[in-house]
Amino acid sequence: MLAERIGANITAARESRMPRMSLEKLAAKINPPTSYQHLSRLEKGKAPLTIEWIEKIAKALKVDPMELIAGPLEAPSASVPRLSEQVATEAARTLAAVALKDPDPDEDTVQLVSLALQELLQTFSRRPEAASDAALARIATDVVGSRYVPAAN
């Protein structure tokens, strides 16, 4: 189950800290603080683990949220290309045009799509599990998207 896998990644990230971080210490570092019991339920997949919780926990652990979603980084895969800035911009222009149904998207939109595209390619290259598991990919794309798209009120 996905929540249990992410919970195991949270536990691994927490326990790999030197000195090892207890649930109590992590709970106190989360803003606003939460209970260690709630964190325990999140780690065990027994409480709903939202992107917001993943981001709060990642911030408290000082790790990228993707580490909690897909595990620690691996060496980049040779099968996922690294795009030049120009190529990423052209791909972003096409993606933005399709998404907006506008053949001439504004440059700010193209830049945001380009940055998101580069980050997604890097994520999938360095975290192969997220590239092959649709549930992990959805969370990964949501996390990356949240960095470039303002939250709806």
C-alpha cells in the first residue's frame, strides 16, 4: 500500500538522522506541532497522509518531500534525458499551448512549465520507482506542481 510505503520512507528518513530523531522530537519540529501518536499513525499508514503532511514532515526533517514519497535519491538514470534549457523551454511552450488551448502562451507560463518539466524529469531519473508506479508518479507530480501553481482558495 502506498501510504505504508511512504510511512516507511518517513521512518527511514527520521531514523537516519544523526543523532536519531525520535517521533517526539519530530512532532515538536512540525509547524504547528503535532503529537507523536499522530506521527506514528502516519508512519504506519493508519492515518490519512496528505501532500500537506508530507511537506510539513519533510520541512521538519530538512529533506525534499520526494525523499519521503519515493525514497532516497539514486544515481540519475541514463534512460531519462537531461534537457537543455532551450529544449525544456520549447517543450514547455508546447505543453502550455496544449494545456491552455492557446497557440501563443505568455513567457511566464512557459518558464513555469519549463521549470516543472525539468524538475519532473530529474525526479523520475533519480527515483525510478516514481517513474514506474502510477500512484507514486501522481503524488510526485502533485508535489512538483504545487511548487509552480498557486493553491486554490
